[in-house]
Amino acid sequence: MMIRFCLQLICFLLACSACLFGCKKETFDDTVTEIETPSPESIASVDCPTLMLNAGEACDVNGEEGMVSPDCECVTMDSVDLISLEFINNFAAEMVVTVETQPSFLAGPTYVVVPASGITVSYYLPDGTNEFTSSAYFACPNSGVTYDIEVHSNSPSVDGAIVQVHVDCL
């Protein structure tokens, strides 16, 4: 009888422990996460997201090579006058130069890093331009912002002109 009572007690304890420590059903909340994918225009870190290019970079229109204008148009050689600014660095250290032209250039870099050896950069002006002014601004360690302004004219067009811009801190 004692054995029978012990067996019943053991079965009872096992049943109670199964109830206390057994698995219980858990409920989970379903969460819906919506991921909003940004448009290519907001992802792109370029001047012209539609072309995925920056102003001044090479582009292609119907197989004809051109350059991206600040207005995000691919400007070809037939519709512009091409000039070259030859930056001569007399400072003997790399300089960052801000460039402006009058009339405003259609394509070409606004900022140019001019190495100690100098560099030549192409700019596109409106077709039929017969006079332009180039202004180059750069910071000098001892004298602040310095500039070099060059005026060039040629009738009927300045197409093909090469103008020297001197980068020098006196």
C-alpha cells in the first residue's frame, strides 16, 4: 500500500510539474514593416540625376560626344564654341581655383584643382561668342582671396582659343 501511495504521489507530482513547467501558448503580434525606396533622384549625388552625370562630364547624344552643361543638357561641339584655359601655377603648390566666364560657360568645371605643374581645362561658350572674360579666384595663405582676370576677343568667334590663367600668390 505504501508503494502504491508513493507511485500515486510521484505521478501526481509529475503531472503538477508538467502543468507548472510545461509549454504554454504564446501569442505574437504581426508587425508589418513598410520600406520606402527612395527615387534615383534622391539617391544620386550628382548634379544632373536624369543623366546620372555631373556638370562638365562627358556625355553622348546620338553617337556624338559632348559635355554636360550646368543646365543638365548634353552640349555637343556643333552648338558651342570651345575654349581652353591653361592654368599656370606659379605658387608651386596645389591650388583650388573657382572659375567664372562672361558670358557664362555652358559646360566646364566651376572648381579646378590646379597641381604645381599646371593644367589645361576645356570650357564651352555659347555658339558665336566673339569676346569673353575669364575670372579665376583662389585663396593665398598670406594675402587672402586673389584673382586673375583675362579678356579675350576674336571676330567672328573665340572657338579654339587658349587663354593662360596665372595662379600666383605674391
